[in-house]
Amino acid sequence: MKPIEEKLGNLVSFTRGLTYSKNNEVEKGGVLVLRATNIDLFTSKLVLDEIKYIDSKINIKEEKFALPGDILICTASGSKSHLGKVALIEKDQGMVFGGFMAVLRCKSSCNPKFLHLILTSSRFKSYLNRISDGANINNLKFSQIENFKIFLPSLDAQQKIVDKL
């Protein structure tokens, strides 16, 4: 089966991160909040060095919890180079993602590991560079990236590419 060209917006759902007050932060024992600092710019992997917690008594919508297969993406940053950086969530650790972040959740036709490879490519980074704007805080809206086109092979072929790389 030949790869088809597909828009990112047809392959994923997009959920913005949780906004909370500084007063909701606790030293420990709360819910871990993933932020832009938790994505390594060079490896596109999740790092849990600088961790913030929020009070576990806060009512958090289920959609704000990072799930295995989610792709965490930085949607706002003072640094343009950090905008759009991504990390794949590998396991459920009861973490939520913060306000300057979002997650992309793959629909059934897309392998999250395959999509992560695409979103770490120089082609996607060039695309982000062309569309991002802002003088101080750079912001990325889903409407800006949903039209990014991906050549999508079958799920089988996606897995084979992931396995090779």
C-alpha cells in the first residue's frame, strides 16, 4: 500500500495543558506537572530533573493527564528554539502537562512513535520556524500546525520504520 499524504490535524487530537496558580504548587506529594523544561531540546526525550508539583486536592480533568503514546509539545516559550519541541510519553506516571504545553494523541491510523520521528525531523522544525511569531513569548496554536502534511504509510510500515530507526 502506497503512503498517503495526510494533514497532522486528521491524525491527532490536540489538548492544551493545565493552567494553575503558583499557590497550587507544593514541595512534594502532589501531582507532577510536565513543563517545557522537561523536554530535552537535543534528544527530544522526557527528562524529570526539574519537577514541579501541584496540590493533589485540585480537581484536574482527566484529559490533562499524560498517557502512554501521547506526544508532549511545547506551545509557548520565550525562546523560539524551544517552541514545538516534543517528547513521547512512554508510560503512565500520573503526570499532568502544564499550560505552556499540549499533547498530541494519535488516532488509530497513526503510530505515536512514528509521528514522534516526524515531529523531530528537520522538515517539521523548518515548518515551525516559518510559522512561529511573537516578539517575547512565542506561541504555537494547533491551527498553525494542523495543516502540516505527512506521508503516512500503513501502520505495519510505520512500525517497521520505527523498528529500523
